[in-house]
Amino acid sequence: MTSDQGEGYQMKRLLAVLTMLALVAVASACTATNSGVDDGGVEVTEGPTVRVGSMLDSEGTVLGSMVIQMLEANGIPTEDRTKLGTPDVVRAALLEGEIDATIDYTGNGQYYHEGEEGLPRWKNAAEAYTAIAQLDQEIYDIAWLAPAPANNSEFIATTEDLSETESLVTMEDFADYVNAGGAVKLIGSQKWVDNPLGLKGFEEAYGFALRDDQLVTLATGNTAEMLAALARGTDGVNFSLTYGTDGQLADLGLVVLTDTKDVPPVYEPTPVFRGEILEAYPQIAAILEPVFLSLNQSKLQELNAKVALGEEEPAAVARAYLQDNGFLE
Amino acid sequence: MLAYSGAGAAQRSTAAVIGITGSSLGLLATLALPFVSFRPNRIVDGTAATAIEAFGPWGWILTIGWLALGALTLMPLGRFGGLTRGVSASVVLAIGVGASGCAAIDYAATQGSVARTSFSVAFYLSLLGAFLVLYAAAGQTPYRIGRLVIWTAPVLLLATLAASGVLAELGIVREWAFAKATFAREFRRHMAYALGATAGAVALGIPFGILSARDRRAETIVMGALNLGQVFPALAFVGLMMPILGALGDRVALFDAIGISGIGWAPVFIVLLVYALFPITRNTLVAIRQIDPAVLDTARGMGMGRWRSLAEVELPLAFPVVLAGIRIALVQSTAGAIIAAFVGGGGLGTIMFFGLEQTSMDLVLVGVLPIVALALVFDAGLRAVERMAGGSGEAYA
């Protein structure tokens, strides 16, 4: 390269510099418009905007959307932060005040406070709710509102075919099958596999033990992936963790093994709010209570199936439910 | 890139080879491999079908189209040859897409709204084949306007098909309909991460590069630190930043005020910035160091001080190579910004990961295709700037 390249070269360089400047200008413009506030409400009351988060899954997004739509309909401004991330990220965001509200499950409370994991009180709906509501209120000023009476607990599912050929109906049948040396490849989340009220609880209660090579463990607890693996028999998977409100079992040809001994904790979906938001809008608890009370297990299964099978997107599923049940016009 | 000017016999034959490769690929894929797959809903396994099985007569028309395209690439067609081949390739591609759309409508009519018709491997190979033919055709076209027609024809044809509603029942279009409410917001966020991190890396990386070029000790420290940052997996890195930034946000009022916390944009921005710093700093360092010492002597001889020499001689000479570094940083940040979805930072990664969790590959594509398009646009745009700047940074890319 030499420095003697004439006027045309100078011009080109100037053009190049200008293009770069334009790029930087676009960058800052992008950042400036990056507010993402939802301004759908009509008569917005004075007060803070409620940032509603949720986990990156179908049920969290449906229920989070219901919260947003109900608050907006009652004149409370919201910001849609649903599909925020993994459960850990959502919980951290709530504690740090990055979001003001989310949907969480009563049974998750055992992981949020020292010394609670695996205690028997998480197996009782009322006791579990009281425990997490009190602990979070005292320590973090976070309120658990009225939960939905739907137990989204952890069970084991298998294919209809295997259930018929090996006559697997209950967890006792499963234990006999394992102990007789039947082929097992069980997919589940790491947390559930390690929890004394999860797989370990089933093993103890029904008297069987799975080897490590009979397990496929995932870092996240998203059962959509696990059930798809089970239905397709990916890597020989023939049993899977499933949640009580998973809606796609019938369409995938899967069945749940009946838990006759009430082993797992109770996981009731609950709207959770930061204390300062409920101080600003004390009416929120009363707005959401009837909606969540109406959501029983079979209704949640129905709503989740609509999202999982691809009939509608989560916010539309939420709106249709609220309208059909008279919560929204 | 093929050189457009002075198309010699060698270049013509290269273009012909690329063209015939593309049309053969399209023909063989269309005949032998599944073109679309049909599923009763988005999560169950489906049945795959070749073009002829799925489209009936249109499958044959598609096959004949590829054959004709192969014949066109072999025929000497004179000065409008490139244009003819290019436009024909777009038409063949549009037939494939349109026929898939019609098949999707028929399937949805029997299965209801949860039915999904998705593109299969033969479609993607056809896409690659059509691209090769277009690329060769553009190389054979000596006029700027002709090349413009060749590259806009496929876009216009596909846009027309989409506007006519023929594609409405394709899986990817159905999933797009679900994602479009949040798409604009996530797209803006994604752009902001990519451009913001690159802009920050330009502001920091060029001074770092100059410093490293001047001082070996500074080079050891700066490049050592950046190398270390480079080997961190993005996910581990962002996980590491979360508690650190969370603690900073809680303790330092200023950080809290500008929204820095362990969740959201801050960890994403810092991780992308560290990755983007590497190519920009390295290219600045290399570009300044490789300047002929005689040029610097001349500058000094003309009475230039250190700063004047830097501003008027060294940086202008280094500019094309630095620009190549910026281009790499921008493309890398565009792809890297999907990690934002893990820490509540939004972006197109959210759509992609929701698709993965729902086991819907069509929804994954709704998130991924715009990322690919953005990266290609950024790459082509900055390459054009590099050409304008005169030199070529290709050697350091």
C-alpha cells in the first residue's frame, strides 16, 4: 500500500466513513425505540407499569398472558415480558425487580428456601401454598395470590403400545416391570431425578431402582421435548417425565402411570407479585382470583394442548378462554 | 465473487460449471428426495413425500423445469443468456414453493388447522441449486441492471406468491402468524444487540489495537485477555456475568439507574462486546504493524508528530483491514445475540428457543431465518464499504 492513491481514493474513503457513521446512528436509534411497552389499554390508571414475566413454555405463557389481559382490562398498565427464560432466570428476575409478576408453582417453593427440599409438607396442596406464601412474604416481600386448583405434578408416562403389551397401568406395575429386567430408558429433568420427592421418591415408595444408563437427563424441565422423544422413541426412550397438565398426551398416543401412593409434591400454578405492586394496585388479587379458581386440571390440559399442537399462539388461547368464560368482553 | 468486468472464456466456463451443478442438484433432489412432509399436528412424526408424490402434475412440471434449466445453462444464449437463466431459475423455484403451498392447502382441508406441511430436504437442496444458477447467471451478465433483475426476480416472485395467499397453510407461514405479534420487538432488540455491541467494540477495540501495535507489553496483556474471552463458551460466559452484574446493580446506584442487572440486556451486551473486541482489535493491530516503515519515516521526515502520523497516515492505511474486522465482529454478534433468550434479554433467540421447546422446527426457522438474512445483509453491506474504501481486508478475514 502507498499513500499516493489520488482523489478518487479519498472520496471513497470519505463515503466509507459516512456509511459507518450511518450504521452507528441506526444502532442508537434501535436502542432508543427498544422500550417494548404494550399500550393496548384504554383508561390507564396512574401508577407503575406492571412487568409480567413467565417461563419460556406454553403453560407459563398462556397464564402470563391471562394476567396481562386481565390487568389491562382493568386499566392497569402492563409490559409483556412473558417467555423470559428458564425457571431460574425468571425467579432471579423477580427477586431483582427486573419483572414485577410471574406465574410460579407452589411445589417450586421447596427449591427457593434453604432446608425445604423434599420435606413432606410440599405434598399437601394447602400446606405447600401456605409455606411458600409465608416464606416469600417474610423474606422478599413477594406475594403468592390465589393458586389454580390444578396439580401440575410430576408423573411417569409411557406409550399406549408398551402399556398394553406389558400391562403397565400403575406405578406398581412399573416397579414389577423394572425388577423383572424390562427394558427402560426414562427421560426426565436433572432436578426431578435428584429430588427425594421426584424419581427417588418413586423408587423408594414402590421398591425399584434405575441405573444411570437407564436415564436420559435434561438440564431443563420442559416436558414438550421429553414427550416428543418418548412418542418418537428417540434413542430408545420408552418412559418420560410428564406434568399433570400436559395436554398433548392423547394426541401423541401416551398414557400416564397411576401414582397410587401420592409420592410427588403438589405444583399448583399461582400468580406471584412483588409487594410494592400490590400496594399500588390492591385490587389485583380480587381481579385474578376468579380466573385462577376457574382453571382446573382438565381445563389447563385443554389450553396447553391448543398451544402444543399448534392450533393457536399462547396469547390468543388465553384471550379466547377469558372471553368464553365471561372474564373479558 | 466473480469478476464482472472483462468476462473471459475461463470465467464463462466457470459460470457454466456452477450453473450446471446447480440445476443438476435441483433436478436430482426433486426426483429422489422428499420435498415436503405432512404432519397431522406440529408434534407428531409425519410422512415425507417427493415432489411427484405430493404435487401430482405440478411435480412433473417442476422436474421438467429443472431439466430445461440445465439445458439453458449448456446453450450459448448470447448477451441475454445470464438474464434468461437467472429468471428461469426464479420461476422454477417459485413453482416448487407454489406447489408446496397448494399441497399444504389440500392437506389442511382434510386435517384441520393444526395440520403442518413443512419443507423437506429436497426443497433446501433446490434452494441451494437455484442460488448457484442465479449466482452463475449474475456472473454472466455484464450489465448492472441485468444483475439487479436476476437477484430481485426470486424475491418478487415469492412475495407475489405470499401476497396471493397460496402459501398461507405452509407450516412456516402458520408459525409466523403466531410469532408476528412479538416479532417486530424481538427483531429490534436483536438488531440493537448486534449493532450496539459492535459499535462499543469499535470504540474500544481500535484504541486497544493502536496501543498494542505501539507497545509489546500492552499487546501481551490486551490480546491475552481477549484470547481468554474468546475461548469462553457464550453460555458459560453469560451465566458467569449474571451474578456479577446482579451484585453490581444492587450495590451501585448508577448501574441500577441505567438498568444494569444480572437479567436482561446488560450481560448479553457485555458478552457480545468481549467477543466483538477480538477481531477488531486484532485487525487494527495487524494493519498498523504491517505498514511499510519507509512510509512512517517519510511521514516523520515531513515533520509529522506522532498523533498527526497516526491520524493522517497510519489509520487511513489501516482502514480497509480494520473494516474487515468490524464486519466479522458484526456478523458474529448477529449470530451470537441468540444467547439473550437465556437471560431474559429477548431477541430472535426467544422465538427460536420457544420453537425448540415446542419441538416445532417451523417456528425455529421463523426465528433463525431473519438472523441468517441479517448476517448476510450486514456482511454484503460492509464488504461493499470495504470495496469503496479501496483496499481489501480479505486476507485478514
